[in-house]
Amino acid sequence: MKAHETTIPGVLRIELDVQPNDDGWFKENFHAGKLADLGMEVCQHNVAHFSAAGIVRGIHAEPWEKYLSPSAGRMFVALVELRDTETFGRVETFELGPEQALYVPRGVGNSFCTLEPHTIYNFLVNEFWSPERVTVDLFDPVLAIEWPYPREQLSYTERDAANPSLDQVRGSVRTQRA
């Protein structure tokens, strides 16, 4: 596991060691000690399967840290700095396959778009789910996220598309544990 800083403070892009074998491949996706070294103690592991390319979810800033990595398929990830800092509103995008992961601190908005059918998305969190979160419109013109497909080809919930604008959420992200 090799961690690299990004332009959003606290966000780490992680290279995972994927070992090919005769049957496919193997990777160590989660190691408690290595994640603890990053400051994250995991309490829950979630897995989501998406049957088609072009499925979009987010932008959500939850009150927990998140470690995410696909185990099948590829995904485009857009992160947005929503903490009240000098980098508020900064967007950084990534394309992830099984050989990469991201560590996303609490307060950073995260969203993704599947790039291949049958993408399997794993994410580990350091607190149990709660409905508390700050959301931002996927298509906010201030953010100008260049999604990998035209909007009319994307599959998203109306709730995600109707979220508030970036300007409306300034100062509303909680970054401390309850």
C-alpha cells in the first residue's frame, strides 16, 4: 500500500498491490494496521454492485472517514472539499480500478460514476451509518465536474440532482466526531 497526498488536504490516493495469478488476481484491500496508520479505525465494510455503466451517486459529505476501492470494474470518483477551509469548493477527480483506493476524510464530498457494467464498490467507514450528511448538486455549475458521460446518459436519483448548490452548503459540514 502506497499513499499519495492530493490537492484536497487529508485525501489520499492509494496504490494497492494487485498480484496476478492463474485464476485472476489477489489484493490486500484492507489491513487494519495500515489503515490505523492513516488514522482510520474501521467499524463497517459495505459493498455495492452496479449493473450498468453511467450510474452516478453523490455528492455526499458524511460525518465519517471513508476508504473506498472497487473490486471489479472501474469508477470515476469526484471529490469536493466541503469543509470550511481555504480550499472550500476544490474538486479533484480520479479513475479507480481494483488496484487503487481513496481515503476520504469526514467533510469531503464524495461521488462516483461507474465506468463499466458490474462494478463492485467496497467502502469501509469508521462510524456506523446515520442519516446526517451534507449534499451538493451533482451538476452544480460552480463545481463544473466533467462527468465521463453526457448528463442525459447518466443514471442518477432525482434527489442527488436536486441537492443544494455549493454556495448554499458553505459552513454546514461537521468535521468533528459526535
